[in-house]
Amino acid sequence: MNKLKVIFLSLSVFVISCNENNEGKSNVGKVNDSLLEIVKNDSSAKIQDDTSQTKNSSASDFTYKQTEEKNTTSLKDIFKQLEKPSSVYTIPANKDTVLICAGKTILKIKANSFVNEKTGNPVTGTVSVLVNEYYTIEDILSANLSTSSNGKLLETGGMIYIAASSNGENCILKKGEKIDIGFASQIEKEKLQLFSGGWNKNEINWQLVPNSFPTKNATEEEIYTEADRMPAFPGGETKLKQFFKRNIEYPKEDVETGMQGTVVMNLVVMKDGSLNDIKIIKGVSPYINVEALRVIKKSPNWLPGKIRGKPVNVKQAVSIPFFLGEERAMVDSSFGEGNTNDKAYKEKFEKIFKDKPVDDATVTDVSKYLFSTSQLGWINCDRFSEERKSRLVQYNVLLADAKEATIKIVFHKMASIMSGEQKGNVYNFTGVPSGKKITIVALKYHNSKRYLAIKETETSKMAEKGLVFEPVTMAKLKEEIQKLNSIKKL
């Protein structure tokens, strides 16, 4: 990925503990602790999290979904068994907290943000925060979700559901308070905005949140990730490395323990050359991180980036190596004018970093679209499809018997999943781009049995007929839906 949108958030404390439902039941599944991090003071610490077994459409009641296969009496029961478990995190109400959730969504929650929904009184003690994340085709289909807003097709960058409770009572955000959300989208999209979701019968509809483009730097000025001429340290890369070598004071605490690695940070080179919005996105240790921040803040003004000859604000990634012994000598050699084009040198130098892999749950592995929301519930990071109206058609799928059925179409080259509107035995998909490769996913419940039909085709004005339904167990249904992740990485 050429562009890397990431956030790093510092706070004064980090906490998470295992959580149970309001009845004290303990049928929770253990989540690998590498899937969850809490960020504190520019460093990170792994912790364990317990995961509950369901997500409710209302945040007022946390219950647990039974994951074992059981008899179903409707499509609703099938979706209850299909949907993946929720995650519940216990946090202190009076401390700033950052959660990096199981699906790598980042939530920044300020201290004293919650109030009791019934009384309006500030919440004290702890808050249970329930989170569901939907970043794959499997996630979205299994939860019976789709991507449309008042009939208009959306392309999604991820969906989440957030609820909060304290002492068994529902919590909401205090008036004027917001939660920052970093969506873990894996592909680059422009014009993403925030949408809130509401259910109508068995379908979700997404409503645009006004003025909800991703948040920018505190300057509120336009910030670019690319420019005709990118920013540069005065004198170029070699001078930058020399600047680091002259100014870095290796923390004695890390010399004694042998701690070493590379600090990676994002910053914005402003159009006047000053550095702003400096954030560590991959740290090494608290001492090294502090030293890296101290040194970069000593930097002289850079040469600003330019677009069409005009200086602009540009986001830049900067790496600062901290190594000891032989590895330190190798890194130091790159500060000079040595021949870094030498193949053997490059291979040896790169091996240093390959031997020190970043934990796969760190912030650097995901691109982030950062939004702020003043409401909990269903939240979506989407954009409207940019297909021309002249190419939109009504696409119909015909069934011999549409009773207790649901149909969705999954687009192959768009991050979109659309639900059909049932009219008798016909499912209508309105405002569909013509000539697009899709996969039809149809699910039926008939005579106490589950049936699945999957067909790959293209959208057109011609009605689709002849779907072949096969009986499936819950295990087989989950397996077939999981296979659909290969269509596209959302």
C-alpha cells in the first residue's frame, strides 16, 4: 500500500479486563492476546481480552450467543448463529483510554465521557464497551448487513457497532463528547464519510452524518499524502541521518537491557517547513520513544512539499534507528556517503529488520480513517458509488418460491453488498451499475431446513432465473460464506 493512514494516540493509563454478562455467566471465549493492545505513553503493552458471544441491536442489554449448532425456526435464528462473537472491554470511566480492538479498529475514549441514559448522571467506576467489527464479506453477510443509503449504493471502508453499559444500565455519550474511531480499512478510498445505521424490518439503512469527512490535523488545513515535490530535510536523507547521529542520546536504561529497534513516526511538514502533528506509530520502548520525540522536535525546518509549485502541508513518515553493537555500527555507516547500492550490504542491512518482526497486531499494519462520533450504535465508514446514473439499472432475481428467503449481491470490483427488495417471488435491486461482475448469495428456510444458492454472474436489465438451492448444515453454511472472502478484500 503506497499510502499509509495511521494514528497513534497517547494517554495516561491503560486498562482492560475480562467481562461477563449481566447475569454473571461465564461462557466466554478467550481471544489471543496479540489481537488487542492498549497504547500508553508512546509505548504498547499486550493484555488479554474475553469476548462475549453476541451483539445486540440495542446497547441496553448485553447477552451471549450460543455458538453451537441448534434447531432454527426462521432466517433470524440462522443469522444469530452465523454472526461472529462480540468483544466486550472493561475500562475506567474516569481515565482517557485507547482500545485497539480484535479487528484492529481503534477507539479513543476521553475520561468522563459517559452518562447514564436514564438519569443523565455521570458514570463512575467502570464501563463495559461492546464492539462488533465488520471488515470482510463474511462478516457483513453473516450479520445480514448491506451497503446502501436510501436506495443508493455505497462502497464500504468498514462497519462497526458500539454499545456501552455500567452496572447493568445503558450508557450514552455526554452532550458535547465524542469518541474518535480509527477504521481498519485495508484498501485506499477517497471521499469516505461517516454513516449511522438504522434497521427497518430486516434491512439496515445507512444515513449520512453531515460534515463527517475524516478528521484532519488540529490546524484544520488541507493535508496531503502525496505532492509533486515531497518534503525533504535540508540537505536530503544523508543530512537527516547525520542529524540523528549527532543528536540522539541512547537511553542508559535501554543500553543496560540491550533494547533496540526502529521508531517509526508520522508527522506533517507544514507549508512553512515546520513539523506538526508528530505521532509515533511504531515504538520500541518508553525511553527510546521519548528520545525519538525529543530529537525530531529539535529538527530545523524542512523544505516543504509543493503541488504545482505552491507549498502545501504534507504528511510524512520518518524512521529513526536505535541499535547497539555491530548493528549500531552498520546503521551508523548509512549516515555517511558509503555505497548503499552494494547488493551484499543491502541484504545484510535489511536482515536486521527482518529478524525483528513487528507484532501483527500493531498499528502499523492497518490503514486508518479517523472519524469522530457523538453517538454510539451502528457506524459505517463509506462513500457513495460514483457510477454514472446512465449506467444504473434495475436488476431482478426471480425465485420459484421466495417465502422465508433473503438475497444479496456481492460486487467483485466494488466494496459493496446490496440487499434486494422482495415483491412476490421477485427480488428487485434498484440503482445497480450495469455490466458488473457479482456473486448472488441466496438463503432460504423451508420445512425446517436451510437452503443456500450461490451464483456468479453479471448485472444487467435481464432478470436472473434458475438459482439452484442446496440444503446445508450450519457448519456447511458458515464454510461457504467464508469462501466468499476470496471475492474481494474490503
